[in-house]
Amino acid sequence: MSVFDPRAVRRAFGRAARGYSQAAVLQREVESRLLEQLQYLDDRVPATVLDLGSGPGSASAALKARWGRKCRVLALDLALPMLREVQAKSRFWRPIHAVQADARALPLADGSLDLVFSNLCLQWVDDLPRALSELRRVLREGGLLVFSTFGPDTLIELREAYARAGIPPPLSPFAAIQQVGDALVAQGFKNPVLERDRFTLTYPDTTALMRDLKAIGATDARVDRPRGLGGRGRHRAVAAAYEPLRHEGRLPSTWEVISAMAWAPPPGTARREGGADIAHFPVEKLRVRRRGADGAG
């Protein structure tokens, strides 16, 4: 059964497109760190690159600037308004090709990509193994997959505030780092390396936090989400439950970010049946870092 409603995801990010770049403080920081991982390509210039879940295209533009005319960059997103923002960054001498599609069904040929870059997109795909299977399909042998996604401690303070207020939290579930690593190995990806970082953003109040979540498209897109407005009473109850966490005049908000890198196997490499229930990856390939990145909403 699907967790997310793709139409709700598309609408949320479509509405957020115009102001997304200004609001996405954490996303820009994670993107910058993820781009640093491309050093593992050494001096190789990928012929074709996919920016999966491109949003307004800042990473697409950075990838194009890095390799220029030698590299074809595809910016793929579910929300058409986001792709219009991408097109605004494209130039005829340095074009970025916009593609509207679902990550679970890529309109790309087998073995057509040298690199897939995806910053904070896959947490919105409720079938991670299926998405990784698609990425394996479109990557050439030895192609590199680099992505980030949110972990289960993301917005933990907000989740707990809803719980203390006796209200089911309207927040999405996120895969743990072990599940992400197992899913990569289950799909046959080679030499996966995973890292986990914890960032803390601070806000003057819960209204500012909610406003930022809406501005980056992070609204409740679950299939079984309650319809209609929650009401002022519910918001006041959540704000009161959150208030004891205030420190030095600000409310903290934790974001757990999982970053992963892996290489595509040769065609025909067997996948492991059962996915994350039976797949395992070496402990030495797991790196966990706890870094605080304080920011303001």
C-alpha cells in the first residue's frame, strides 16, 4: 500500500517552487556537501548525469558548470513549476534538459547514465527498493549513485510535541540508515558508503517552523492524511507542548540527513530477494557523524 499520494507531493512542491530557493537553507547546505562527494569520480567526466528530484535546479546548474559541454545534464522532477525554475537557469551554451517524471518509473533507457545525483528527494518515494531498482537500471556499469535523504529523527521535536498534545503527527515516515544501506545492497549496488548527520535549525516559534515547512513543500502528503484544516486549538496545543524545549529564546528543530554513495554493478548481477529483511552491508562502510549546523528559520 502506498504511503504517499504523488498528486499531493506534486502539488506541494509546485506551490513551493517560486520561493523554494530562498527558504531551503538546509537543503542548500546538504547539496553543497553532497557535491563534494563527486571527487570520487577522479578526473572522469560523465557523459550523462541525472539530477533526480532537481527542485529549482541549483544542483543541475552546479553539475553543468562543473563539466560544461562535455556533460549532458538532465533535471528530473515531479513538479512542473519546479522545472520551469530549472529552465530559467538553463542557457543555450550550457543547456539543462528538464524532464517531468516519477522517480519510480524513469523515462530513460537502460544503462544510459554515468551519474545519478539526488539531494533530499527519495524520502518522498514510499517504495525505496523500487526507486533504487530504477536507478540501477538506468546507470551504466560502474556508474555512480550519490544521494541524500531524511532519517527518522527528522523533526523529532515536532513529532513529540504532537504526541504530548495527544494529536497524531501529520508527518511522513522516513527510512533509517540501516534500511537505506540494506536496500542498496539488496539491489546489487557495490561498495556502498553511508553517513549520517544531525543538523539543528532554530525558530522563534512553531508558526515560523510550520511556515518554513510549507515553503519547502514539506507538507503532509500521506494517502491517509486527514483532510481539512486542523484548527487554531490544535496548533495552540502543539505550540504549548513544544514550548518547554525553548533555549536562549529559540525553538530547536532536528533534521537527520543520511548521505549515501554506491556504484552500479554489471548488468545481470543478481538482486537479493526480500530486500532489507535479508541484505546486510559491512560495518566499515557505515560512517556516522554528529554535526550540529545551527541556523535560523
